[in-house]
Amino acid sequence: MKLKPAGRPVSRRNFLSSLGAVAAGSAALPRVIAAQPPAEAPVRSITADVLVIGGGTAGTIAAVQAGRLGARTVLVEAGSQLGGTTTTAGVDLPGLFHAWKKQVIAGIGWDLVIKTVELNGDKLPDFSQQTPQHHSRFQVRICGALYAALAEEACVKAGVQLRYYEFPLAVTAVADGWKVRLAGKGEQVDIVAKQLVDCTGNAAVIGLLGLPRQREATTQPGTLIYRLIGYEREKVDLPALEAKAKEAIKSGALLRTDMNGGVRGFLGSGGMNAMHILNADSSTAQLHTDANLRGRQSLLRVMRFFKAQPGFEKLRIERLQPETGIRETFRIVGETNVTLADYQGGRIFPDAIAYSFYPIDLHDEHGVKPQPLAEGVVPTVPLGALIPKGSRNLLVAGRCLASDRLANSALRVQASCMAMGQAAGAAAALAARSGGTPLSVPLTELRKTLTEHGAIVPAV
């Protein structure tokens, strides 16, 4: 059919005639085939030396370390990027790497943090001025999205096979280690690995195996991180605003936990880390969905409240994370359990493989009041806290290590999790190489390996 030249009107008769011409020549057009149920795809099988489940703060570092030691390493992450708390949850202040003006955590995680700072043109704090009362000033501010890209690059360079959008369905013991059935978009995969490292944050793999886990009846609240800008401070009548906020809480238009520290604290932080989602939980898809829904509902309540106040007419969101950050769920029952007394006393465990340094940081419905450690105290992390009791060829790293609740409130921060991840990755790779278990790896060999890869290992 010939088209009319552009700009010339087409009559209804000619238009209908052209449709008939199309119908007449329809044999030349592609055929539309009715949808058929897809045939069930065969389950592919992959072998590995080390399989890391969870690409968050600890899992990324564990995978890089295992890969750099020559282990065939697979890293599985249910989301779309690496970094977890640091990136997706937006806690882009990983710390603490220094204690009492001296660096106590280094290695792969620290190197990635430094690369992120340098590439983005940011600055490090002056650690020579470090004080325990103002610990947040000595956390390193980074660009989370850039960190995720650099962490991904480190995995690729280490030969790690990255598998996004997948999660474990089942885990079974086999003669040479573990078989893990993964489900993902459009496929299922079986991975047979000699060593398995659970870095899910929820000890999800440990749960699939039916091994004991521990948790509290009520979890710490979560936080959806965002930043609001655009209000005119000179027009804000703080006493009047506080009175209106109290009225809004009384009427149910606001929840008290929407603005921890009240209006003054919220505005002083720009909304950053100034809200709580009570009983936030990520241990199941449904509970994690609920935490995210309640986080965003809180944001909407706060925005609508402020936008109705003088001086806030131009209020807008500058930053909003896609997920509510979760502080705790399950912890394993390990070969060793780190207690509050161990942590606050700076116990040097016989099998210590890393340091940790952070105030006791338990959040509740009233907020948080960090408890700094006594001067000179630097706690340690034992290898036994990363190994589920009675298990073989199995480790965890990150906040789900064996510990009591108060000790865990400090151990769960990123720098400590990075150190644990590097130790777990090294132990898994060495065990896979020798054909033994993580506990059978000589501590001298493990510590020597970690030191060679830049980590700081406690002197025992």
C-alpha cells in the first residue's frame, strides 16, 4: 500500500480502504502464536569450592577473600547489588575501623572503603582526634552506590561467580560438602560446594538445615533512611511546631516513633536515622515486606505533617532508600558464644581472628543510648562464634554470629562484619583446599593468611 504524502488529508473512505489493503496482505505479517505453558526447564548443576549465600556487608568480603585464595567461589544475592546494610539500607557510614586512635580493622573491606572515598573525592575523618563519646564522627562517610560497584568489581577480579536474584530453597549434606537448590528468575540451580558460608544476616541457611538459632521475642526496631530538605528554617516556630506534633501524635496522624528525638532532633538530622519501625523483621518475605511498607508509611505521615506547616511548603525528598534497614533477627548457636561481659571486658579469645569496636548500641521504642567501651578496651571475635555448634564445612559471618543480644548490638556494625567476612572466606577456602573443615584449619595458617591479605589479627 502507498502512504499519502505527509501533510495531505486522508478521507474516511481512503482510510478504510487502506485497512482493507492491510488485511489483504496480512499473510506477509508475523503470525501471533497462542501462548503455551513453558516446558519445565532442567535443573542445572554447578560445582564450587566455596558457596557464599548473601552478598551484604560480610558476604561480599567473604567471597572476595575466598576467590583471591584460588577457591572456585559462588556468591548468591537475592537483590540487585552488593553491600546490604551499607548500600541498600543506606547506612553509608561503615565503622568503626579505629579504636583509641589506632586502626584495628583493615583488609579487604577497608580497602574497598578507601577506594570509594578516593574515587568520589571524599575525605576521611581525622582519627587522631577519636573519642568514644562521639563515635559517629569517626565513621567513614561513603557513596553507597559507588561502593556497590567497586565491591562488584572486586568480586569479578577475584573470579567470583555472582548470582543475583536467587535464594536458597533447600540445603542437603552430600559426600563432598553441600548441595544447595537455588531458585531465581526463570530457573532453578543446584550448586554442590565443599564449604558453605551463610551471610544472609538471618542465618537463613542454618534455619533450612534445622540447626538451632536464637532470637529475642521482640526484635530491635528498623530504620528507613531518608533525608528531607527545602524547608525555611527562619520561618519555623519550633515551640508551635512541637505542640502541633504532639497533637498529631495524639490524633494518630503521626506515631511517636516517626520522629525519634521529637521535632528538634528530627530537623537537626535532616530526617537521617531519626525514625524507628518497631519489631522490624527480615527473616521471611512477608515480614520483610511489612517492615518496608511500614517504613514508607511513616515517611508519608511525616511529609504530610510538615508540608502543612509554615516554612515547609517547599519540603522535598533529597534521599530515600529502597528498603527499611533491619538490625537483628536470628543468631546462631555456635561453638563459642560472645557475651556482653566478653565484649565489654575486651576478652582475647584463644581462637580470635578479628577485632571489633563499637559502643553497645541497642535500639528500642524510645530510641538508642550508646554505651561506650571503657578506655583501651578492644573486643575480639573468635572463630568459634562463626561456626554452628556441631556442624561441618559450614560457617556464618555478619550479625548472625553466636552472641548474646547486647554484645550483638555492637558486633553487628559493618566494619566488624567485614572483618568476620574476610576470616570466614579465608577459613572456607583453606578448608576446601585441604579437604578438612574450618575448625581443622590450623589457626596459625589462618592468621598468617589473613595478615598476608591485609587484615589485622589479634595477638594471642
